[in-house]
Amino acid sequence: MPNHQIDPNNWVKLYSDYLFNYTITRVNDREIAQDLISETFLAGLKSMANFKGEASERTWLISILKRKIIDHYRKINSNKGKAEVRMGYLNSEDAEGDWLEERVADPFDKTAEDTLENSELGDAIYDCIDKLPEKQADVFKMKTILGYDTETICNELEITASNLWVIIHRARTALADCMEENWF
């Protein structure tokens, strides 16, 4: 078993470019990528005692970075759907005036027209998925609709991860073209 040593004094010089390239492809924002890398280095410093040397220093930092990226997206998604309701006076000079409630649109307050439109959109999407080649449709459904992870799909369909992403890209492109033709 390799016994890798840890040297935080060289992390920026040795790994910052690699970590940045890894991160920017996942978050698509330069500042966020830099922040996540800084957080990774800080977390690495704090948990140096936990480094067992079973993996290389870079692999260990990548595993920390992956968790930071996941936490970043969890934080973004947990903030979605939180509405803000503000209260203010109708007449600001009248301290005992009526309250005016400013409401954010309720995402659950759907009209029959909205429901019909969503239903038609769903039907159009499934019609377009049905027009995809079988393997593309299967991969797209497994990844996007059923939420299977990459490894599970690759094992089940006996394809490589890079092949999976090519198939997903082609399926998305075909679906976009189909939707543009049939929905918009």
C-alpha cells in the first residue's frame, strides 16, 4: 500500500490548476470555482491529521473538492422555492394605517390553462424521447428522468462514462431540435 506524504506548502503550485480545471467544468463560474478551491485547501489543512496516505495527495484533495461542489449545489437548491413576503404601510405617514402585503407568486397556484400547458409540454417531451434511437432514449431516461448515477448506467448498459456523456449530449441536442420543431 503506498504511503503518500502530505505537503500543504506546495498545494497551490502543484494542484491549483488541476483543481480549477476540474471545478470550472462543474460550476461554470470562475469566482465560485476559486472559492471552492480555497475552501478545499482550507478543509485539507484542517483535516491533515485524517490523511491516511492510502491515496495520493491530489486524489485526497479532489475527494474534498467533490464534497465542496456537492455542498455548493445543495445550498443553491435548498434556497430555491423560498418566497419572501414583505409587509409595509399603505400610507407611510399614518403609523396606524392598513398593512399592504406584497406577495410573491405562489408556484402551486396554477390555473387550468397552466396545468393543460404543462401536460401538453410533458406529452411533447415524451413524444420527442420516443423518436430518439433506443439506446439514446434509454440513457436519457435513466440519467435525467430516473436519476440513476453514471456508474450504474455504465454498468447496466456496458458503456464507458465518456460514451454515456456523448449519448446524453446527442439525445439533448435531438430533443431540443424536436421540441423546437413540435412545441415552440
